[in-house]
Amino acid sequence: MTFDEMKARIAEGQGFIAALDQSGGSTPKALAGYGVAEDAWTTEDEMFGLIHEMRQRIIESPCFGNGKVIGAILFEKTMEGASGGKSVPARLKERGIVPFLKVDKGLAEERDGAQLMKPNPGLEDMCNRARELGVFGTKMRSVIKSANPVGIKEAVRQQFAEGARILSCGLVPMLEPEYDITAADRAEGEKIMLEAIEEGLVALPEGQQIMLKLSIPKKAGIYGGLTNHPKVLRVVALSGGYSTEEACSELAKNPGMIASFSRGLLQDLRATQSDEEFDGTLSGAIDQIHAASVA
């Protein structure tokens, strides 16, 4: 797929984006969920090898290329790895799946009810490498924990500022100011966040587009204006701690948003499953998430 073909696939595709981007800090938890205990490795390289085996198994599963998964977010080590005898981005594109790269360096300490992203001086180098490998876009996450206008606006401002750096490298940034779904004041805070996002879009130069990855909102439909905004290529939803069933139920109430789930996609996969069991389990999750994304 060319860049323009990938752009059209994301803009118009009737499907969802898989999140396969667990980083060093979250990999042990992801492996534990997959049924691989921490005593299965002794070095970080061995740990990343095990998670790569899991991701390869997902990428090569027959159901993963059935057209319902239109994109996949990768961790840097996964992007640099291989699957099916090709680089992971090339193999994904061969299967009709647009590759994205997680580019943030993790979260800073909470301040004003939000955790911003840590400084990322090497962002341009990472983006240029991703573009060389055929990656279409990026994803970066910050977290909002309360309806504090100062923290919310700063988190959104930082997302747009980093997004500008990514756009300058020729990639499409997926901004992810996640709102903690357990926050008691989420409905109020999401209104403040929406206003901040709309201000950021006004300031975005004409002809440029970003993507948004947001928590499924407390008030259904609040992001409808974003899904139709000319500067927004697509709005995707994170599962945010919901189970697959809960996330799909909530997502279906928000036409125009599609899923970008990690836990919701992987929660029932196990290393001990036979290929037939693995494929059947993954296929069931893909069908369920796809149905909610096109509702």
C-alpha cells in the first residue's frame, strides 16, 4: 500500500485498529495475561522475544487479515522485527493492515490532575526510521485523571505540539489524551477536553490532518463533531480497562468512533492454546470488536 492508499484505508475502512504496542513496562503484564509467567525469561531481550512470538502469532493468524482489522499499532522493537519472512510493517501492509508506531517515552508524574508525556528528544529520528520502514502514523499517550482545566489543557496542548513534530516528518499522528474511566468527574472533564481539542484543531494548519484516540465518553455521542471534522482523519476509542464486552457495548453507542483495543482484543488469548483454539478465540474477539466499530 502507498501512503495515499493507507490514508484512504484508515479514513474509509469499515473496521478497527489493533493495539499491539505494549512497551517494556507493560510487557510483563501482557505476557502474564497470555499465560507466560515472569520466570519464563531472565533477560529483557528474552522477554521481548516472547512478546514478539505472541505478536507474530496474532499477525499471522488467518483471521487477522480478513479485512476487519484495518490498522495495527506497534512497539518500536516490534516494528524492527520480522513476521512471515518480511519486516513487520511490510507484512501488515501485505495483509491489508496499516502500520502505526507508538512513539511516546512514557508518562511523567501527575500534576494538575494529569500525567503528561516525558520529553522525547529523539522523536524525529524515530519517525524518520518508521517512515523508511513504511509506517503510516504514530500514537502517543498522556492520561487525564480529573476535571482540572489547567492539566487538561496542558495535556492536549502537548499532544498537538508533539503532533506537529510528527507531521513535519511525513507521518500522521494519533493523539491520545486518555481520560481515566474511573474518574468521578469524567463527564465534566471530557467537555473541557473536547473544547481544548477543538481549539487545537483550529490552530492546525489547513491541509494537515491528525487522528484522535480517546476514552469512550461518559456521555454518548459527545465526540460526533470530531468524527466529521475535516482536520481529523479518524477518531478511535481505547478500551481503557473495560472488558471486551463492556468496551464494545459502550463503543456501539458512539457512531463514527472505531475501536483501537489492546486488552479488549487480547484478553482471552493463551500461549497454551492450539493454533485452532488461538485462531478461534482471536476471530471471535475480532468479530465482536468489528461489529461495535461499524455499529
